[in-house]
Amino acid sequence: MKIITLGTSHGDPTPERYNAATLYLLPGDGGNYLVDAGAPAAASMIRLGLDPGSVRAVFITHMHEDHYGGLSGLIKHQIKYDHNCRIFLPEAEAIPVFQAFVGLAHRADSRQRISYAAIPAEEGEFYSDGALSVRNVRTGHMQNVGEPFPSFAFVLEAAGRRIVHTGDLRGDFADFPWQECLPGTVCVCELTHYKLEPWIDKLAALPLRQLIFSHIGSFYDSPAGQALVSRLADQAPFPCTIAADGQEFNL
């Protein structure tokens, strides 16, 4: 199994980082899957020599634009080149919006290649195709700005690997899914909305296989921020990495 961090920026793109999008590649003909589809997810895949048509399903953690802004381009690609794809959105109200937006391009999905579904509010497994299973874990990120809307972390299991993808978290880090970080888990964790330093000891004590930071806040691209991650890496018995756009992680 392989993880490619297509886009690793915070809420805005930077000269070095695109918006949030992480590709999960299964071995053989296992298929590819996206968690979040910040712009320009499809273009980023093409530049890496990967076919966006290989994406079987997309899972959006929450309805902030930096996490879904590249979705229309991916949907257009699937329709144009006749590929099936399932889109899972955290709010049912978003489904007709995306359908209408794609319709503005006058490219009808006449073969019904794209299917949409809302992620359940209840925690639990909501996707399984024989190769990958995905569970949702509620987070409180969307309450940070007083919005009573859903946001999720995901637990992905495939090819003998277990990944916790946190999505965006609260500023107090109270919604980090500690209980899901079982022995051997790979954690893909955002690094924008909370202060890392108070949590270094507790993170270093987790029984993880690897910790990959993405959705990188500007501070953590500075020497002071990088020093905090290095401190965590020195203390933890597992690799800790600030991911870059296009970086590959073989699990």
C-alpha cells in the first residue's frame, strides 16, 4: 500500500503546497482512493503520471473549500473518460450542489458513472468494497467557527494496513482520535489548527507505525516549527514526517 500526499497546504495554497488531497494506492488492481480533493487534485495526479480515472472513491472530511475545491475537476475527468467513481460527502445538502455545478459545464453524466452518498452522522463503517473499508469518527473542527456542521476523521483498512486520517481538528486538539491509534497504525494528521508543543509527549507515546503530518500551517514551514516536529521525531520510536506535495510513503 502507498500513500501520496498530493496537496499538503493549510486553508490556502502556497508557492510550495496545494490544498489538501491525499491519495491511497492499493497494490495490484486494488484501486486508488482519495481522502479530500482540494485543488488541483486531478492535475496533481496527472503530473505524477497517475490516471485520475483510477480513483474508485473519494471521501471528503468536511465542507471547507480547501478540502473539496478540486472535486469538480475530478468528476469531469471521470465522466469524460467513462470511469466510475463514488463520492462521499459529509453533508447530504452538498450532493445536488455538485450535480448542478457539473451540469453547468453541459457534460451530462448520461451513463451515471458518478454516484454520490452522504457520510452517516453515526460513527461506524460506511464503505467497503472488498479491498478497502472506511469508518468515520466524528471531530469538532466545524464548531471552531460556530458552525454546527459535521466533520470527520477516517479509519481506512486495506492490504493489511490500518490508517487513521484525522482531517482538520479543533484548536484545543480535544478531538484527536487517540482511541483509534492502535499498535501498527499509520496516522496522517493535520498540522494547522492546534499547537503541537503541548502534545509532543503524548503523541510520542502512541504505538504508531508512522506519523505523517499534512495540511501544514505556515509556522511549521519555519525553522521554529520544524524544530518542534524534529523534537517529536527524536522522542518517538516511529518516523515523524512533515509531508511535501507529491511525496510517497510506502507502507
